[in-house]
Amino acid sequence: MKRIVFLLFTAITISASAQDYPIKPVPFTSVKVTDHFWAPRIMRNYKVTIPIALEQCYKTGRVDNFLIAGKLKKGKFKTEYPFDDTDIYKIIEGASYSLQTFPDAKLEAQVDSLIYYISKAQEPDGYLYTNRTIAKDSTELHPWASPRRWEKDPELSHELYNCGHLYEAAVAHYLATGKKTLLNVAIKNADLVYHDFVEGGLKYYPGHQIVEMGLVKMYRVTGNKKYLELAKYFLDIRKNGDEYNQAQIPVTEQTKAVGHAVRATYMYSGMADVAALTGDKSYVNAIDAIWHDVVDHKLYITGGIGAEAGHEGFGPDYALPNMSAYNETCASIGNIYWNYRLFLLHGDSKYYDVLEQILYNGMISGVSVKGDRFFYPNPLESMGQHARSEWFGCACCPSNVCRFIPSVPGYMYATANNRIYVNLFIQSKANIDLGSNKVMLEQQSNYPWSGNMAFVVNPAASKTFDVALRIPAWLNNAPVPGGLYAFETTETKKYTITVNGKKAEYTVENGYAILNRKWNKGDKIEFNMPMDVRYVKANDQVKADDGRVALQRGPLVYCFEWPDNKDASVRHLLLKDNEQTTTSYDANLLDGVEVIKAVAVTPVITKDDKVEEKNETVTAIPYYAWANRGVGDMSVWVADKPTSVVPLPPPTIASKSKVSASYVTKALKSINDQLEPANSHDGSIPYYHWWPKKDTVEWVQYDFEKPATISKTQVYWFDDGPWGGCRIPASWKLMYKDTDGSWKEVKAKTTYPITKDTFNELEFDAVNTSALRMEVQLSKEHSAGIMEWKVE
Ligand SMILES: [Zn+2]
């Protein structure tokens, strides 16, 4: 009975409000980008990233899962996660967008084949989840899935997550090609979901949101209101669950950003969509409050969100550590989706200020300059433990990059009530439909390197309308909206706007300069924004940035990286307050970047333990471009207070050694990085471990720069017990390389010490050697690791 009342209620809510976002997007298909920043990125996404992602889907068994489920091939489920199906959907979505810019028969045929496999893998009633279809019994089913459909979705089965990405892909493919092949699969699936949930009364809320946004897109292309009703149903049944997936209380009562950041932003985006289409303000009140929580407490200067790795999500207010910052690439994309929708709801430029900050920093940092390597987390500081990967077991980020990049031109313009909103500054030509008029708007700019730009307005008919130019937050006194960051200095120069060479008349409204006039063919607006290097300070409550400063120029946040700075170190830089900076464009560096140079104090510890201060010219590059030249030091926030500087220690035998090991990982170089831990589980500095190995003999080795006489060593064990997998080892011994090349054990003066939370010092009879090897016997039950290994 209750269910019937609920259904009536939703039906009335929806039918009583034939409405939508008050602001209409200008689709990316109407905008041709011709600049030197985005056009090459969109091209590389087509030529490099999508082919790599497709190849990985074939190589890793993601395509096979569909073939096996569709009985086109024999075998078992081939991949690690039940949501691996979504990578194919996301690539189809990205390829569909890409095909609209770059028609490509071969890619289109490849997509058609994938769609054929997907249609074969769909069960007769519409259900689509290759893991369950392949599994012959519950033992073959992924442990995250229940023997009963949907039952474990609120936990981890990801059945509805797969559906959501299927719908997004299907709509994109249909709009790009006019083919209904995938759309029909999606309709059959969505009808089943509607039948099981709305009609069948199932109350399993989606464990990983996206189905809500996907269903809204299905409603938009099919006009079938039951998909919108289903999206609303999925939002409204969230309660009595976990914070992890934002189900702790009803969505309309939520005011704080909590839990998994990607799930959160997808849900907030779905809430905005449903609010726009139903007129239900309670969703808007909730996401407005949550937005303030994010920009006041939980946003990195790079636009990244989700500080904590453990749950890939939001941490406490102001807890924004730099080196361990998680900032998943997908969370950046989700945060763009959400801020975009808030703009479409409210028409305020502040949402675009956040969007632009994410776009130019924490989002594009997720893909390498060449388009072939990816970051999952996007930290703001590194000591070389972060390297870009070709792919990931959980590949959500690269496939999200595939689908997001080609859609960027769609974020530039929007229209409402005889007004064109200019939100992003990218050289392009756009055909904008103003309803009563059509306008070809040509934008000439070299953004983000220059703030000078021009717009040529070509209306089909000379008429009066508004051109609303976004005045970026960074032009005023905040690098990004909210209470977390401020510029240390105020910009003295003012931006200028002219029309046909004369000072323009405009009013400022919600962060836009509104130019209202009768526009004639060829009218030219010139918008000149000063783009000086600005010093950014964080709110005092952000302890991680205490005594530190970041550099921003225009929308770009900068970082200092090892290849550009002396001693390949950026840990010991002290930037003086408002030190003069210079900028220059280097066309050969990182596909062309504007670099910033400043003079910094670089304190180093001399051999006799004195601190020597030198002045050095230091170089900063845009943050997004880091980790394209190998691994090493990087920092966004550098000291501007002497108390925050870590002087560079003098090089040692160990620090100059080449490190090798029985088990090579990226973390290997952390054992001689000269960073001393506070304890054996100090997560603030890099460490090396042999996990998941146990009960084996492992080794690490130093090959010295030149032979040396040594008689003492110190090792600091990594031990993350009782919850982690590493403990101090069972035993260890130290070998040195004899002149004949053989390994001999040193003559130790004591037993080998094995204690956690301290340096374990061993003295031995002096030997002259070119290499040392530490042999470590791992305990029966646990692995082991090393935080630092010193030699004297
Ligand atoms: Zn991801």
C-alpha cells in the first residue's frame, strides 16, 4: 500500500513540473576548438588514449567477459572486479564523443563490434552483468555479488553502477551515430530495473552512484518519464546505510561531503539533474549546503577532493595532507560534473571558478602530456614514490579520462533568456542557438598562458542580447571560491573590456560582466585580464600548508619539480614573501608551458653539521605537467617561513648508492632518501616493503659510487602491525662484496638488532668494499619492510 502512495506522489511531482535547468548547455558538437592547449589534448585522447584503453580492455579480459557471457567464447570471468564491464562502456562513450569531432570508420566499426558483444551478453530479460551471467553457480560468482540479483548492490556488487555507465554510453552512442543498437540494450535493461525496483518494490539503494545521472540521460533521449521516476526513486531510498556511500541519512537531509568522493559527486550531480527536472528544491538545498562544506573545508588548491586513500574519500575539515593526498582523477571529473550542474541551476560564476580550477589542475594532471600514462591519485607533494601508470587493475580513471576530454568544448558556453554565457576561455568557433537568433561566436585566445582575448560576435540578425563574460575568481582576491585559500597580495591592475575598441558598458551580475547591446556582425569584444604570478596562502587551520605558499598564475597552480631545480630537490626551498618572479614560455618543455622563476633560499647542511644558506634561482612548472620526466621530488606548497624548511642533508655513501633488491617496486629508492621516520609506521614519508611475500629470504643492495671503508650500518624497519601486513623480520645479516666479487658476511661485533620504532645499529670489523647487501629472513606469518638504511 505504501508503495502505491509513493508512486502516485512521484508521478504527480514529475508531471506537475515540465521543467529543466534554467540555463541550457551549448553542446560540444556546436563548438570547434582551435587552440594550442585543448585541441591537441582532444586529438591525443582520440589518437593515443582511446586506442590504449581499448587495447587494455582486450588484453586484460574485459572484452572476453562479454564474449564469454554472450556464449561467443568459453571460459570463466577473467578480470578482478565485477565493475570492469564499465570500462568498455566508458570507452564507447568517449569514442562516441570523439567520433563527432574526428569521424573514423575503423573506430566506429570497433565500437559496433563491442556493442554486438554487449548485446549478446545481455540476459533475455534485460539483465546485464557479465560476472553473474558467466558464473555457473555461487562459487564462481564474485564475492561482492549475492546469488540473488541486486541484493548486494548497497554494498559492493556494482550491478547498478554498471547499468549507469551503460546508459551514459548508450545515449552518447545514439546521439553521435543515430544508431539504436546500444540504446536498445540500455532500454531493455532500464525497463528491467524499473520493473524490479519501482514496480517490484526493491529497496536496495545503489552502492556506487551513477545510475541516477544515466537514467536522467535516458529520460532526455527517450522522453520516457519512468526513467526519471526511477532516478528519483534511487535517490529517495538512500537511508539507514553507511557514510561511505552517502546513505547514512536521506539525501535531502545531507549537508556535509562525506565518504567516497566519486560516489558522492556522482550522486550530487544526479540530485541536481532530478531537481532541475522535477522542481524539487529539497535536493538543491542539500547540494548547496554540501558545496559550501567542500569549498570551505575539503578542497585542495588543485581542485582535488577526497584527501584520504583508505576509503578514497573525504577526510575531516581542513585535513588536507599534500604527499598522501588521494584526489582520485575520477573524483575531479565527478566534481566537474557537479559544479557544472550547479551553474546550470543557479547561473553563478563561482561554480565555474571551481570547475576551472579542477579542469586545469587536478583533472588534467590525471593524464600524461602524451596521453599515454595515468595517475589514479593526484598528490600535491612527492619524493619520487609517485609514477604514472600505463593502466590499473581498477581502471576507472583512464576510462573516465577517455570520455571526459572530448566533451570539454561542451563546457564553454551556455544560454538562457537571450543571453550567452562565456564560461571557459578556449580559442574556438561556436554556433550558438539563442532561440530567436543564431550567433556564430569566434573566440581568439592563448589561454591559459595569456589573459588577453577577443570575441567576434556574428549574429544571424542584428539584435539585442546579453553576452555574459565570466570574471574568474582568480582575477580578484581568491584563487578559488570558499574559505580555504587567499592571495597574499591584491592585484593592482584591473581587467578591461572593450567593444569595437571602445570601453564597454556592462554590469556585473553573479560574477559575470553582462554586455547588453544590439550586436552586429563583426562586433569585437576584447577582454584583457592581467595574469600575474600570485602567492597563495591556505587558511590557518590547514596545518599541512602552515608556513607555506603556493604559486598560481591565471587558472594554473604551479609546482616545483626535481628536473628543473638544483640537487633535484625541492624540499629545502624557502621562497621569500612576495619575491619577484619572472615568467617565460618554453615551447619545448612539456608540450609548451609558461615557467615561473624566482629566487629562493636553499639551506643545506654541510658535512660539519652547519646550515649553509644559498640563494638559487628556482623554477616552477604548471602542476598538471608534473611526473612526465620520471620520478623525483615535487611540491606545490613550498616554505615561506624558515620554520617550515627542511634543510637538505649532505650526500652520504648510502644516498649516492644505486639500490637494487630481490623485489623491485617504485618505493625502493625510499630506503636511501635520507628521510628519517618518526616511528615504524610513519606514513608521512615513503617506505619500502616486500609485501605480500612472507617466510622467504629477501635482500636489498647498495652499489657504492666508489669503494669505501665501512664499519657501521643502521636500519629502520617498517612495521604497520597489528592491522597491516608487515612486521619486523625474523632475522637479517649483512654481506659485503669481496674483491673477487663473492659475497661474504661481515664480522659483527654484536648480535643483529631487530627492534621497531628505532634505528637498529650494527657495528662490524671494517671492510673496504664496493657493495653491501642486506639479507632478510621474513617471518612465517608476515612480510617486512625498510624505512631507511644508513651506512658509515
Ligand atoms: Zn578512478
